Amino acid sequence: MNRRKKIKQLLEAHAKKASAKKAPRKKSTYVSKADRLKLAAEATQDSITAPESRTAPTSEP
């Protein structure tokens, strides 16, 4: 009985690990605080420059 139980436990553990590998990753990658600040600064610069470029008149020939 003991041997069967051990084998069963091993097979269940391997199956659990295999299914965990197949499962999609729930966590996104970590972004450091400095990188978040850079991204926020770029986003604000883009949002500031975007309206200016839209309102600029374009002359077509």
C-alpha cells in the first residue's frame, strides 16, 4: 500500500507541474519605478505634442 501511495503522489505531482506549465501566466512582468516614471513622462510629452500637430494647418498644393 505504501509503495502505491508514493507512486500515485509522484504521478500527481508531475501532472500538476505539467498543467502549471501549460497554464497562461497571470502575472505581468515587473516594471521598475524609474521605468514607470519614464513611461509616464513620455506619455505626457506625447499627449502635449499630439494636439499641437493636429491643429497645425497643412497646405496642400
